[in-house]
Amino acid sequence: MGSRASFKTVATTVLVELREAIASGFLKTPVDRAALIGFGIRLQIEAIEGALAGHKSAACVAILDVALAEREDRRKAPELVWTGPEAPAGAARDTAVVLRALFEGARESVLLAGYSFDHAKEVLAPLHRVMQEYGVSAQFFVDIPQIARGVHAGVHLERCFGEFLRGNWPFGEPRPKLYYDKRAVKPGPPYCSLHAKCVVVDGVKAFVSSANFTQRGQERNIEVGVLIEDPGFAGYLAGQWVGLIEGGMVGEYGLV
């Protein structure tokens, strides 16, 4: 049953529904791609098929039971994260502390999207260290101002990302891959903004927060966020951003 590890990116609710459908006989075994699609599963279909293909009903249920039991043991309740004044009885974690722990604990990948940056060297320094020490890959989806009429797209990108790197990533290599909304290099109207704000670490931990990577956002504003340790949710969240790359809706800065 070592194949259950391939369920890492599959949401818990999907595993539960799949288990019930197989146990009740609604979904016939051996499970194949056509049966899964007919059941309404399209995301992470390769992982599910790889884990269950060729097995009879009882074996599939056993595999899913073990995967769900292990996930229940590892599951943590969502954590409230906060910046700003707090009541004496408050139990929220500090935004800057959470970000530092996330970056220091990364071992495979970090995806960061939508935040505004202003002299964020101290916040991002732990990420640069793990990129050096462990080969962690990083992807930043950066909100850039919409281009003005008459400005060349290349000039606009060089200005925006040059300022970003000088002010926030003075470390040099390795550096994150930098992405931007392609609509921002076309003059408005209509206007757009890459406003969603989140961090995904190793495809396991997801942090969604209103706090930008600025001194105000990290120390003085009132900001709220949530830290969720759930491989299914984190995988889906990262997949939304990766889908923008695959769909050609975002561009990569410096890509020739």
C-alpha cells in the first residue's frame, strides 16, 4: 500500500467520497480513468488512478482508509494569524513570525503571490537562505502597475522588476522566478490588479493573508490571515497559479 503516498495532492473530501462510492459498489473496480471521470473526478486523476488501478474493491477501500487515517493524524486546525494591536486574551500568531517559520521550513518549493513589497529584505532573507542551502525553488507572482499609453512593454517590465529586485531581493542568485499578469502590459481601460495574496510552501502549507510585505503590513497595520496545513488545499491553491502559467495568462520576467 505504498502507493497511498501519491494521494498527497488529493483533497480529503475527494478521498472520502471515493471511499464511500467504492465501498457501496456505486463505483466499480478495478478503477480506471473513464470510471473516475464518470464519477466527476478530473483533478489529480493520475494520482488516484495510479494508487488504485488494478485493485479490487476491498483493497481500494483499505488503501483509502489508511490514507485517510494518516491524514487525520497529521491534520492541524487552521491557525489565526494577526498583525497589530491585540486584546490581552488574544491567541493569534504574529504575521512576521509565521512567514519566517514558513520560509525557514521550506525544503522543496515556495509560491508567493499578490503581495505588495517595500524594503522586504528582512522578510525574504530566510527564503534566500533555504534556496541556497536546500535548492528550494521559488515562484513570485508580482502585481505591477498597469502600463501607461506610449510606454514600451519591455521598458515597463524592466522598470517594475528592476525596482522590485533592488528594493527587496538584493541577495543575487538564486532568485525566484518572477511572473506578472499579461494584462498589465496593455494600457487600460479595462484595468486589472493581481490582488490575491497567498503563500504555499512545499505543496503542504498554505498561508492566506491581507498583510503585504511592507513594514506597515508586517508591524503596524491591523491585518488578518489564516495558516492551513492541508496537502489537498495547498495543492489546489498552488494549482490555480500554476494553471495561469500553463494557460499563458501570466508572463515570466526575463524569459527570452
